[in-house]
Amino acid sequence: MSSTRFLTGITTSGTPHLGNYVGSIRPSVRASQADHVESYYFLADYHALIKIDEPSRIQRSTLEIAASWLAAGLNPERVTFYRQSDIPEIPELTWLLTCVTGKGVLNRAHAYKAAVDKNSASGQDPDMDVSAGLFMYPVLMGADILMFNAHLVPVGRDQIQHIEMARDMANSFNHRYGEHFVPPQAVIEESVATLPGLDGRKMSKSYDNTIPLFAPREQLKKLIAGIKTDSRAPGEPKDTEGSALFQIYQAFASDEEAQALRSAYANGIAWGDAKQILFERIDREIAPMREAYEDLINHPAKIEAILLAGAAKARQRATPFMAELRHAVGLRKLGDQTKTAAQKATKAALPNFKQYREADGQFRFKLVDAQGRLLLQSLGFESPRQAAQAIGLLQKQGASALPELTSQLEALDVDMADVTAALAQLAAAG
Ligand code: TRP
């Protein structure tokens, strides 16, 4: 049975927090354990360069994110786990995709557009502080996905547009050069709620309200004590609705545990006690991983070896695939005149002329499209040369030769636009 390929990347621009764990790390580690899936997990460090110009932060974040995935149970034997910048085929593919992507499409990408709109709104030059890297980011992401012909890409809502762009890139490349890419699909995890942060807004580095996933025990406790609550005193019933503390608890607790805390809220539990319950529940899940995490962080060479092995595995696919793509677009050794199977298939899918002799002894030709539908039918010619001349004229001049030939053609009930398109397609194929 052939398997479905999943692929997901995390930009190495920060320290993983509980929101990343609940929204991305935990569900993808679980998904990677299912049968008949082939998964690709990578550290998107080229992407980090778009946002961060502090080299040591990129290195540190790469280490922390890799250690987090591994500590959370990602099995590098079972999945392909690698660092983007270890795969030189990815930037190479980025260029091929750049050349089949409309600039207008990239103009509409959310991240780029938001930056430009913000500048314009404040009366600045629209392109102020906008790097070409930010502009090109969807193409790099397209290359990440298409390099491994992933079928499914689990992402947050903000990334759906990028997956659609990757589909467009796959289709335009296939249209020009034959079928090489599978258009990918986004998978949106509806069930995974976004986790609120310390202040109740979505947990996010940009709000500075995060709880680091592997904060040491004491720090975890302190941070949880800082979660925003209302001013209700011990003994007063409390609302679970809109309570960040309760929502975070729910992301870790079983249904029964959540139900128990719900009752405790109704019965007026003190905020301090609720925070203690939350701390213990999170720590119960995280503590065993924290040990593995700390061991990995203290042995970066172990992680490095795992990533290099992952890159070698990824390149077993990427290297031959890139060779196929280079050939497809015409980046070829000059001695090599052979045609790829895909090219032959394209040729077979073209309209074509057929020349033949009728029972009446006259010579005729017809033009049929790839599906065998009759587009042009000639009347009889005295010699095969005359028929060939008419064909030559159509091949050379396309539809503009038609008026000259009307007296030699049968009137057919076909759309002239189809005939024109077929002739243009033949001319383009040479
Ligand atoms: N852009 C993604 C993010 O910011 C990270 C990413 C890069 C990614 N390349 C990818 C995700 C390919 C999925 C597939 O979240």
C-alpha cells in the first residue's frame, strides 16, 4: 500500500512554548505514529533569515526546536527529520519555481501585503524595510513542500494561502514541463484550539505572553502563578468561560479532569489553588520530556548527528528528483539528446495531422486533437505533395493560413477557437 506523505516545517526563530506544543508539536508527533503515513519534519532555518539577523539566535533556536521535537517523542528512525539548509536542492528548486510564479501572485501574499499596507498607512515608502526575502517567502515554502511531493501539509489558518500558492506552482510547472509535482493540500486542525497566553490573548512570541515548553519546574510554577485572572475572592463562584487558566488546563486534562475543575470553579476554588492544579497537571505531562530535552540540549553533537542522518535520508529523494527536474526544464548535459518519459507523453498528448489516401485515389489530410476529435478535414488532392504542402502551411503559419485554404477544406461543425488553439499548441511544441 502506498502511503500518504505529510510534511511540516517550523521556522527556527524562537524558543518553543506551550502554544507550539499543543497546536503543533504534540499533534504532529501523534500523527507520525500512524500507519501508512510517511512524514517529513524540518527546521525551516532559511525561513528564519527573513525575520532574524542575529546568527546566534538562529543557532540556539534550531537547537531548542530540534531538541523539543525529539524530546516530545518524534522518532527519527520512523520519520524524515532534517534541517532545511542541509538540503541544497531546496534553494535550487526555489529558483525553478520562481520562474513559473507570477509576480502578481506574490504581491498578494498576506505577510508581504501586510508589511506594505502598514508602511502606506503611516505615509512611508510602501517598500520600506521589506526585503526581497519576505516577498519571495511563499516560493521558498513551495519548494519545501514540492521537493518531497507532499500530499498533505498540516498548518495554521494563516498558512492556507501559501499552500494554495504551492498548488499553483505545481500546476504551472506541470503544465509547462509535464507531470512532476503533486499539488499539495492544507490540513487544518479544527480540533486544536489556540492556547491563550499569560494575558489571555493568543499565546504568541509577538505578545510576549508565552510559557516556554521546557521552562525549569520552578520557573513554570512562577509563570503559571502570573496567568491573568479576575479579582474574585476565594469562596466566590468563578466562570470557566473566558478563563485562560481553564482553557490551558483543558488542553492537557482528560474530560473527567476538566469536569472536576469546572465544579471546583463553581464551588469557589481560590485562584492560587486552581493555579497549583494547573501547574501539577502540565508538569505531569512535561516532566519526563523535560529530562530528555535537557540531556539533548547539553549534547548538541547528538542532535547534529541526527539531523545529518535525516538530511542524508531526505536527499535520497531530493537529489534524483532534482536531476529529473533540471532535465525537464532543459538544464542538461549537451551530449544528452534523449527525451524523458514525461516529454514523450507530452508529445503524445498533442494534436496531430494525419495524411492518407482514399479509395477514390485522392490524397487527404485531417487534423485531430489529443483526444482524437476531428478539427480539420481536407478535400481530395491529386498528389501527396499537395496535401503535404497544405499541412506545412498550417504548421508554419497556424490559423492565419486558414482563409487561403478554405476551398480545400470541408466545412465542419467545430469551434474555430479549438482549431486555432490546436494549431498554436503544435507551433509551440515545434
Ligand atoms: N511558514 C511556516 C510558518 O511560519 C513554516 C514553514 C516553512 C512551513 N516551510 C514550510 C510549514 C512548509 C509547512 C510546510 O509556520
